[in-house]
Amino acid sequence: MKKTIAAALLSLASPALWAFSTAELAQTLQKPSNVQGAFTQQRQLKSLSKPMITGGKFVLIPKKGLLWQMQKPFETTLRVRADGIMQWNGSAWTNPNQGKVGQSQQIKLFLDLLGGNTQGLEKQFNLALSGTEKQWTLNLTPKTAVTRQIFNRIAISGDNVVRKIELDEKQGDKTVMQFREVQTGKPLDDFSQKAL
């Protein structure tokens, strides 16, 4: 009898029963009407001794698109939507990558990562989620032939929004994106509204 009670207590205390699920994570990340903030991206190329660091601002509307405004080391504004990546030239949106093969898959992956579309990610990766709604980490290991050629793994961490993405690429390159000064549901400026 004591063993049964002990087993019952252990099962109640088991983190697996109280675990934060990928479906709950997706709900949390897709809840805000928009996410805005600043980013720093550090890219360590195998061929370079020092990392390349860029920074700027971003606006994300889950399931719709992303506005990526790099300010350092130079200014460039990109819009990432399901219909492609476009660059702002000061007066109009142009497609710098027109005709590039595989771009739509890259776009979908990036939007899925930032927008918390775990169903989309599960098609290409094995997902391992740990932590709670207030502090979680999602580790992705490639499961398709295409993703296995590009990545060793991807780690995403955050709370009610994504705070950090780490990409560990097959050829030895590593990218770390960190998001700060993040606000959710704030009114968008005119440029962001028109862009997205």
C-alpha cells in the first residue's frame, strides 16, 4: 500500500504531467496582435576569426509577416512575408533574391521560428520543449533530408515572446539572435502598417 501511495505521489510530482506543451507554447506566442522591439544578431562564420554583429528594430505580426530594420553596421529594411523577402529601397519594395531556389522554405522556417508555429516546425524538426510558460527552451533537431543538410540544431528560448534564437549550422557557422525592449500589442507606426 505504501509503495502505491509513493508511486501515486511521484507521478503527481512528475514534470511530464505538468509540462508546458508545444501547443501551449504556440498559443502563447501567437496571442499578441504584434511584437515589436530591438534585435542583435551575432553571426560567427567558420572562416572568420571575429563574429559579424548587426542590430536594429523589428516588428512581427504572427502568421502575417516580419519587418526587419537593420541599423548597424549599415541600414537596410527587409519585409518577410509568405509571398517572399522584399527590400525597401527608400520609395518601393524590391525583390533582391528573385528566382532563388529554396527561398520560400527559408521564409516559412524563419516566420515559424519567430511566430511560434510549432505545427509548421514539427514537419521539419523533432521538437524538445523544456521549462515553463515563463521560461522555456525549444530545441529543434532536423528530421528531413533538407534540414539535416543545413542545421545541426536550433534552440529557441523565451517567455511570452521569443527572446533568443541560436542556429548551429552544418558547415560550422553559428548565428545568435537576441531580442530586447520587446513590447506586444502596441500600435504600429504608419510604415510598419503599410509594409505588413
